Amino acid sequence: MKKQVLIITLNWPAPNFSAAGVRLFQLMDFFRQQDYRITLASTAEKHANGIVLDDSINSVKIRLNHNSFDAFIRGLRPHIVLFDRFTAEEQFGWRVAEHAPQAIRILDTEDLHSLRASRAEAVKTNTTFTINHWLQSDKTKREVASIYRSDLSLIISGHEMRLLRPIIQNHEELLLQLPFMLEPIVQNTIDSWPSFEERDNFMFIGFGGHAPNVDAIIQLKTKIWPLIRNRLPQAKLHIYGANLPQQIHQMHQVKEGFLVEGWAEEVSQVMTKARILLAPLRFGAGIKGKLVDAIQYGLPSVTTMIGAESMHENLDWNGCIEDDPTLFAKTAVELYQNQRKWSKAQQNGIIIINTVYDKFVLNKRLETALKHLESDLHGHRNKNFIGSLLQHQTLQGTKYLSKWIEEKNSKQ
């Protein structure tokens, strides 16, 4: 009989919208290869641009603060429960612990949402971000508590691992660094890429509902693109992204070569036409899907320290990294005009994907961690006293709050 994995998410995954959707799709692919029966349970409705499930994956609509989930999970008897982000674990973790105690509980953090939020607040208030600022955040405390309550947490970047190790006891047991799991770039793929001469212009791409993307577009419009355009008066910058807010659409200026295109149905088409990706991200966390996509389509990029953070380990970047807008624009122009530098940047990207994101290596890493948990889950949990303590407090607190909400809703 096949083992069951239950994936719980509060958002219907959309790989075409966000890196989080891509990540979840990769994890489902891993479990499919491991011959698990997969059930995707979401509190959200399916939407047109969301992931399309094949016949091997069962999808279920679940409700917040409702005991129907308890009977559902008792009947499913999953071997593994994967929570998509800490907010899903907060809502359903205590129910899983109570009604499916035999299940291995895995938290996929996607990226540290508390880190992203703290950095966003620092930019908004024009203050300097510090680690202490992050540690004092309520969201950080919630996210760390969720990590402790889980049997294993998947951490997407080395920087986030370095932040968590000092504050997570038994971090070797509770944390697993697992970036995107990607197919290596092979020579046939490289040969299919358009050449330097066949590409032109600049591009940015990003979901408009994601605050770092909107901020980056504003940086491009107000500070960076005018400097590039002054050096390259015929160049164009194409801005792609679903759900871009009206303030971004109003920036569309043909005379300035600043073209707000909106939704790009085929990322491959726009990325193989452009010569440079510009991504002046001032806040965020984790692995940036746009930068990974750019590498996979042979597109060098210019980004910031935040943008490239932990994405390339100690390897040379797929282009240039600059925080200062003036230097950002200067290096973008140089990379755009210098074929030798451009080709070297493209080659760097190939090395990054094949070294850092090799799915065969990373699949084995996750498989080994799961086998370790399966071999002695009881002993593993006994070592995690803080997790047991937080689980107990959650059962006593969150459980009864949820039941109060459930009772209130039933009377309406």
C-alpha cells in the first residue's frame, strides 16, 4: 500500500505567479518520484492561473476553524504532512498532532516570511535593518515557534540557515537546507539559447501583489532607468508581471522606453528575447524566482545584495551585484555592451544551477532526512523538548480559540 503525503496550504499554488508555487510543485514532484499518494488540501479556491493537478494528485477543499478537518485526516492517515508556510502550520498543526500523531510534520518555510517583513518595515520607515530588529518581531517569534513544533523544516537559503542556527536548539535535526530542485543545464539547452547579438533591451518581471517587486519597479522608474537611458537612448525596458497595480501601469512611457507590458504568458519567450534582467530588490528573502528563471534561459542579470543573497553560495554571480542606483545603472550598461562580460556572466549562471540547485543531489538530501525521521520519530521528538512544550501550549491555546470560533460560526 502506498504511503500518503498530505500537503496543506492556505493559497492555491500558482507557479506562473510566484516562486512559492514553483517550490511546491517541485516538492510534489519529489513525492511522486518516491511513489507517495499525494493529497493537496487548500483553504483557497482553485483559480485559472493556479497549478493544474494530474490524476496522481487528489485535491481537497478544507475549512479553517472547523472540525471536518479532524475526521478527514483521521480517515486519510497520512505518513507525512507538509505545511506550506508557517501560517498553515499555525492553523492546522495542532489538529494534525492530535488526530494524526503518527504523521511526520514537515514545514516548508518557502522563505523566512518574518525576515522579509522586517526588511520591508525597515525600508518603509527608512531605518537600518538589524538582526536584533528581526528577532524582536512578533512574526519572527511565531515563525520560529512553528519551526520548533515541526519535525523538520525546509530552509531555502544558506543565509536563513545561518540566522536560525544560533536560536534553534538541535538545529542539525530540525533544519534542512533545501533550495530549489532544478534540472541541470545541459549543452543541448545552452545551444538553443539566442546569442548576445540576437537579444536586445532590458526587462523586469514580478508578480504585482508582491511588495518587493512593486518597490523594485519604482526604483527602476525613478532612479535607475533614466541613467541607463541617458547612456543608451534607444534602449527599452519591458516590465512584465501579473496584477501590477495601477500606479505601475501609469508609469508606461513609450518616449522614455519604459514599457509596462503586464502579464507575460510565456516567461521563456520574454527572457530569451532580452539581453539583461534588472532586479533592484531592496527587501525580500529566500530564492528569487525571476533570477533563477533568468539563469535557466541564459539571461544575465543585474541585482542587489538582497536579490542575490545566498543564491550562488561562493560562486561568481550571473551578472553584477550593486546596491547603489548609480553603480547599478553603470554596470548594467557595461554588461549590456560588453559581449565578453555578458558571455562570462551567462557561463557563471550555468555553474550556479548545476552546483547549487541540482535536483538529483537535493532529492537525495531530502530522501535521507525523511528516512532518518522514519527510523526513530519518537526519539527525534523526545530530543525536541521546546517543540513539545510549544505544541502543548498550542493545543491548550490555539485549539480552544479555534473551537470558540467554530462554535461562534455555527450559531450565525
